Amino acid sequence: MKVIVNVFLKEGVLDPQGKAAHHALHSLGFEGVSEVRIGKQIILHIDTSNKAEAEAQVKEMAETLLANTVIEDYTIEIAS
Amino acid sequence: MKVAVLRFPGTNCEFDTQYAFEKLGHETVLVWHEETTLPEDIDLVVVPGGFSYGDYLRSGSIARFAPVMKAVKAYADNGGKVLGICNGFQILTEAGMLPGALKRNHHLHFISKHQTICVVSNDNAFLNQCDKGEVLNIPIAHADGNYYIDEENLAKMEANGQILLRYSDAVGNRLVVNGSVTSIAGVCNETKNVFGLMPHPERAMEAILGSQDGMKMLQGFEA
């Protein structure tokens, strides 16, 4: 089963990379962008066909290693 | 004093750290990350700087799960003193042994230069040889030194004397160097036996190399 984890800095925690990209977009003439947030996407292949089990496993992985919950939020998406 | 200096794949400040403590007359021992115990009769564990595991995922995020870190956690829980420098600071925050987290510098640049830092708290086992408000000249070298802590915990740390060092100008006024919350450069835990800082005191041990201010910082552990 393919599971996608998206990790982003929490709302309210300044994202320096997002801010730099936002500034660059503005410089290039893309005016209509009000905010840019940059995160990372982690794609996992899990040896189970049970959706709930996969989600539970990946949640534990995210809490333990994949995200630093002091500064980051994450979402889990079961892809297939 | 006997100092254990940890070594992970990608650590690169372990020899400088050994040199610094040996210059002060102390015995040092390198400890490989796969060890499950620390040497007996040690007085301090140093988690030195570098790029453990290539800084993959987040700086320090993989190293915190190395076998030796369980022993370091147990040592600290038992009151043992632990110092994390630069990547060592990042590893200790990732391990939850120090509050907060270190983000990418606000300007996204890697900074490598001498920097003045101001001593905020000295009633601890680390900075007791420095004066409160004293300005020290210590090299910094990092990309992820932008310290983050929420306001509530910042207030608690301030009240408990856990803010150790702030980036400053030559007379001690706060200076924005990497975007750190209130210019924080170093902190300790609530029980004041685990310390972390981004600046490198072990690189400020020789006048000929620009500063000897690191000596009085590291000498604090002798008291």
C-alpha cells in the first residue's frame, strides 16, 4: 500500500524557504500570490492491504521520526 | 575530569572537542554511536558538531535514534551533564532532551564567522565562569540555527534561567543573526544539566586563531 505523508511547518511558525520563494515569485511578476509554504512529501510503501492498519502505522512513524511536532504538522494520505 | 565525546557518521568536530578539553587538562574518550553504554566514571558527555547522517530529513533527526543516545538519555535523567554543540544542540532538541527546535536560518544562508554572543544566565554548571552580560567572541557555523520556541515556553525558560546565550553586538545588545526567537544562541533544560548552543566554544581556544573565549565556557564544567 502506498501512503503519502506531507510535512509542513505549523501555521504561525515562520517558513524561511516559503518566504524566499514567495519573494522570488513576486520579483518574477507573479503578483497574485499571498503566501507560499514549502514542506516535504514522503512516500512510503507499506506491506499491508489494510487501510486502517497502514494509517495507524504511518501515524506512529510521523510522530516518532518523519515530523518534528514542535514545529511541524503532517497529513497522511492513502494513495493506493 | 573525564569527557565522553560522541561520534556519529558525519560528525566532524569530535577532534576539535577533544583538543579543547585536553588543552584544559582533561581526559577524553571518543564514543561511537553504535555503543549501547557510556564509559564509566565520566563527568560530562559532549555531543559535538558536524552533519550527522548528512542532515537528512532534519538536522539531528536520525542521530537521536542511534543506540548510544539511549545511554545518554539515561545518563542525563540520572543528573549527568550533557553538552550539545551545533549539530549536537540539534540532536538534543530532536531527542526532546532540550526544549524547542532549530529551523533553517531565516535568510537561508550557511553562516560561518566569528560572532559576539552575550551571557544571559550563569547560575548553571556550564557558564559559571562567565559574568552575566559578558560578551564573548565565538565562531558560529550553521544553516539550521534558527531557534524556535512558543511564547508560553519561552516565558517559562526565561523565568527559570534556561536562556543561556543570545547573539549580540559588541556591547551586548541583541542581534538578529539567523532569525532565532529573541536571538537565542544557547539554552538548557529545566534541571540545568543538559546544555545546547549553536556557537563553537571548542574553536575559540587559541588567541592566534582569533579568540580564547571558549576556554572559560568549557572551564565551567570543572567547578
